Amino acid sequence: MIRPISDYMPSGFSKRAGISVNDLVRIYCALIRSILEFASLVSSSLPDYLSNHIESIQKRTLKIILGANFISYQDALTSSVLGTLLYCRDMPVLD
């Protein structure tokens, strides 16, 4: 069973800044992921290796946020209620 992000830290807070893991995910979504989603949408014709490079930014960010509690990328996506950028790019656009 996959645990929610708040279960990864016993106190629910980042050791360094006192910011909760959920808040760090929100900050990531507001400041970084929005740019990555835009990049993945406008670059839908990119070669796979460049698309994977964009995806690796999200993976590294989740590793930093979760620290030693990072198990796998898929587990981190599920517990943080995020999808892959590839999934966002392939979603149909509503008019």
C-alpha cells in the first residue's frame, strides 16, 4: 500500500526549513511544474531523450522533497497526487 506524503516525515515537516512536505509539493507545482507542463505541451514533437530530460527534473525534485523516504518515482507520484508530465501532455485539451 502506498502511503500519503504526510506519512513520510514523522513530524510532517522539512528538517531544514520547517516547511511541511505537502507545502513543498505545492510550492513545486506552483513554481516549477507549471513551467515543465508548459514545456512538455509546446514541445510535444521533442525526441524522447529530451522529453525524458524534462521528466527527470520532476523526479529529482520529488527525491529532494522526500529525501531518504523516496522509494520509487511511481510511489512518489502516487503519494504526492501528481502525474507524469508525459501523462499531462497526452491528455486531451478541452475547448
